[in-house]
Amino acid sequence: MDAWFAGSSPHQVAVAWLGYSQPRSLGGMETGGRAALPMWNKYMARVLKGLPDSPYAVPPGVASIKIDPYSGHRAGPADHGIYEYFYEEFPPPEPEWQEEDAGQADIPRILEELLPEGLF
């Protein structure tokens, strides 16, 4: 019946709505991301034009921590990983390494080096 998309930047908040004055279906495949997002994008591109690209400030009490995307545990400085945000009082768990498991940690790195790009 309605398609909505809401989003923001550090400078602007906007909501796009698409629908009929007299309620009726937009069709079985319409979603906010498909019907309302293009309108929202066009508006935001216009109102944000010329403004500096400003990242959101990380609030106090939140930390960016590198994790292993496969296990969700903390990644070491030399490990492959991704950065995620956590409340400082609830960090991701430390890996539970055992001596005999130490070689297992290198498997993703080894596969990336051996396989053609994009296959791993």
C-alpha cells in the first residue's frame, strides 16, 4: 500500500513516501528500497551538494575493534579482519586458541593466497 525510505547524514534527515491518496496496492513487488529510495537519493544529492563529506562521530563509550568475520572473535593486529563497533563494556570475545589449533587460524589467509582472486 505504501513505500517508505528513511535515511540521514550528519547534515540532513529525510523520509520519502510513495503511495496513493486513496489506499490501494502499489503492486506485489514494490518495496521502499525499490520505489521510494530513488526519490530519496535524488533529494539527498541535491540538498547535500557542496557540503563536506563528514563521517558520523563515534559516541563516547563505543570502540571500533577488529574482529574475525568468521568467528566474531577479536582479530590480532596481523590478522585479516573487519572493524565493527562495540560498547566498551561489551567487547567481542578473545579467541580461545589452543596450541594444537594454532595452524587453523592461517587457513583463510593461505586459501586467499593460493586461490585466484574472487574465489575465496
